[in-house]
Amino acid sequence: MMDRVCFLDIDGVLNSRFWNDSHQREIGEGNYIDAAMVKLLGSLIHDTGAGLVLHSGWRFWFDNKLKPLRKEASNLVRLLAEENMAICDMTPDLTTEEIRITKKFSLVKAKEILAWLETHPHVKGWVVLDDLDLHHDVIESHQVKTDADVGLTEQDIRAARLILDS
């Protein structure tokens, strides 16, 4: 049973606007993940022993047993596996029709993370990797907000380690 978790968003964390611009061919082939950023994430996960909990819209590309339903999700699983990582769970879906239409997922992500934590009281340390402002003080104190133009950096990993170790 893991006592530390990393809530992982994908877009703006494991890829970036800059990377997307220069990798159109790979994106056309269904690969939206920057392998270098997966390696960075791996250093955090291996050093801290944290489990990966997907809280990205990408979780809708998996079934309830974490089996990929789309090529992009299969690529994510493969890249994580190459770094000896796997998604161990997903946050619940608390979105409404309005949120899905307006794509304002940031308004509900904090509630989804808190709901997950409520059902996993053994978790002592947690960090959120996301490029969005999640509009919640408790979540913000555990969040490393990545720059969507750049994606995950060494500096973000250092900040995440500090949060998990505190």
C-alpha cells in the first residue's frame, strides 16, 4: 500500500506547447508524450516511492481497470513502463455536462483529488503535477504548477520532491 502519491496531469506536464509545435508528425501518429519528461517523472517516482494517480482528462481513454482504450493511452502506458512506472489509479469523474462542453476541467479537478484522498486515508504525502490553476488552497499548497509552454522541468521535480518529503 503506497503512502505517497503523485496526481498526474498529462497535457502541459508530459508534453508542452513548444514540444507539440516541433513534433507534429509524432502527434499525427498518436504520440502526445515527450519521453524526456517521462524520464524526469521517473526520477521523482523512483526516488520517493510515490504511486501515480491519473487526474488528467486522459483518464477517459482508459477503462475502469486502467486498460488503455486509445492509441494515445497505450503510448503513455508503454512510455511509463519503459521507465518502470505504471498508473496505479485514477481520480473519480465529477465533471458535469457544462464542464465538459466548456472544457473548464480546472473547476472540478481539486474536488476530484480531494474525493480520491478521502477514500485513501493512508496516504500521507501527495503532490499534484498540473499546468492549470486548480482554485483550491489545500490543493495549491501541494501543487507544482508546470508551464504549459515548457512542460515538466528539473526545477518542477525538485519542488515536487520537497512537497512529498514534507
